[in-house]
Amino acid sequence: MMINVGVVGASGYTGLELVKMLITHPNFHLKYLATTTGDTVIEALHPSLVDVITYPVEKASVESVVKSCELVFLALPHKASMGFAKDLIAQGVKVVDLSADYRLELETYEDIYCEHEDKENLDRAVYALIEYYREDLKKTTLSAGPGCYPTATLLGILPFAPYIEESSPLFVDAKSGLSGAGKKLSENTHFVTINENMFAYSPLRHRHGAEIAEKIEKLQGVKLNVNFVPHLIPVTRGELISVYATLKDDTINPIEILKKRYESDPFIRIRENPVDLKSVAGTHFCDIYADIKGNALFVNVAIDNLLRGASSQALVAGNLMCGLPEEAGIPTIAYMP
Ligand SMILES: NC(=O)c1ccc[n+]([C@@H]2O[C@H](COP(=O)([O-])OP(=O)(O)OC[C@H]3O[C@@H](n4cnc5c(N)ncnc54)[C@H](OP(=O)(O)O)[C@@H]3O)[C@@H](O)[C@H]2O)c1
């Protein structure tokens, strides 16, 4: 059985990752690619695909998606996504959105992004953090990809939420490669700014802090004092998260807690030592390590921001929404060395 799928936003970083995985996917047939302006071919947008595939890229239109696809990935900025998703859902196309548009409660979204233009579907969207929403994803027609930082942070911290002292500050010290910012150049992502350099940005104020806090409360029923500090580091891809929290007591065995929570999750690897970026770059794996000293908890997580933090997580959501095996077409071999 082959299912026709499309990618809107095919010229971007996450769009390219989707295209690369869809070319060899055993059950998805890549039927439609689009950008803002279209009128090109995919190998002109991404020269790494020359002599691999040739495929037309159209100007994005709801009618064309409806005509050619059963499911579509929206690899678009927030606000642009909800413009498309609303009409696509109404016309029976399954949507996997990678933007922030369907990730949050209405109040949180409007507080940190903008006015929401598709409130009806917002309530129906399933948050595509696979290990926590697998069964819901099998039943939905709209999934919302979590942010890259929230993906790594939540996978690491959720198993420990019941043991953490709620009143003490919990710090999420996050470091990301530059591809996390998308393809558009900015002062922060200029080579001269970031080369041999690193720095925090939006400390304690970044939008992903609110997403992390909202989902911990929703999934574990506790309101933790989340303080999120992202840093840019001079690498292309990969995200390393270090969480520092205070436990209610000093009796837990952190590795046992992680192993128990994720024993049936094939893409979570519990490590016996601190994690690193290169072991996950190019894969859907999320590597987690944790330790305690007295009542101080340290949780350490590594993911590839473009894959587990975006496109491969979106592909798993698409697999589940179409009744396919979770692992269909998912990359597992790291770029190491
Ligand atoms: N990068 C990451 O690590 C990461 C991780 C998790 C989630 N995300 C989210 O995933 C989404 C895509 O991120 P990205 O890093 O791939 O961004 P990107 O590299 O900037 O690419 C964005 C794409 O969206 C297209 N686009 C923008 N407005 C459009 C419109 N109105 N109609 C059609 N196409 C439009 C652009 O096409 P043109 O070339 O024609 O302008 C481009 O192909 C964002 O919402 C981002 O927050 C990214």
C-alpha cells in the first residue's frame, strides 16, 4: 500500500529532511512539493539532491494538495501553517504541522505568538511527542510537532516530574546548533558572530519555556518552576540539554526510573554516561542520562534538532496517523564520526 504525501516548505531545513526520508520511505509516495513561490525543481533548491531525484516544486496551494495528497507535512513558520491547515483538514487531508500553531493551549499560544486563526482545530490537534501521545496520534487527522527544545527537555524530565520539589527553580540549560534557527540568516547566525563563539539568547524568556511548563503540567499534573535558558553553539545540528532540579528526597535511582518509563520505546536510549551530539546526529534517537547527588538531580539529553526535534518526529506522527509501523522510514545510523 503506497500513500501519497506532500511537503509544503520544501526549500527549508526541515523540509529537506522530510524529502530525504520520504524518497526511500516504504509506504509513503512523495507526490507534492511546494514553497512560497514554486516554479522550480527540488534539486535546484537543494543541490545535494542532484542525480538523486528530480521533482517539480509548485507554489503552495490548498487545491493542489487536496488533489494529490492523503497526508501533508507543513514545514512552515508559525502563522503560515494555520492558514493552510484549516482548509486542508476541512477537505479531508491529514496534516502533520511542524510549526508552533497547534502545539499549545489557546491562552499560552496567544500570549507568546499571535492571535490564533483556527481555534476549532487547535482543540483537536494531538501533540506529537511520540512516547506520550502514541495512541492519540493513531486516531487523529491533525498532529502538532513539539518544539525542538521541548522535545528533548520533556523526554528527559517528564519521568522525574513526580519526584521534583515544585517550589525550587528547575533550570533547563539548552544548547543548539544553528540549523535550529532555520535557513534565514540573522545577526546571531552570521558566521562571524557564531564561529568559535557561544552565547545565551532570550534567557528565561524564550517561548519554548512556556511550552515545556505547559506540557509538564498537562502530562504529570504538577506545576514546576521551569527556567529555560537556550544557547547557540557553533555546530550545524544537534541539541544538548542539561536540566538541574531539586528532588523531594535523595532516594531515587534515576537510571532505573528512565529504563522503566522507556522500556518499550525503541528510539529512546538510556545511557550510562553523559550524552553527546554526534551519537544522535542524523538519527531519530533521543539519548538520555541522569544522576543525583543528595537531592540534586541532573538530567542530560541529546537529540538531532532537525530530526527528532522536527522532521523524523513528524514522520513518525505521519506513520501512526496512517496506521503504519512507527519505525517505517526512520533514520537510525548516526553521521559519526
Ligand atoms: N529548524 C529546526 O530545528 C526546527 C525544529 C523544530 C521545529 N521547527 C519548526 O519547523 C518549521 C520550519 O522550520 P525550518 O527550520 O525548516 O525553517 P526554514 O528553513 O526557514 O524553512 C521555512 C520554509 O517555509 C516556507 N514558507 C514560508 N512561508 C510560506 C508560505 N506562506 N507558503 C509556503 N511556504 C512558505 C519557506 O519557503 P520559501 O523558501 O519559499 O520562503 C521555507 O521553505 C518552523 O515552524 C520551525 O519553527 C524547526
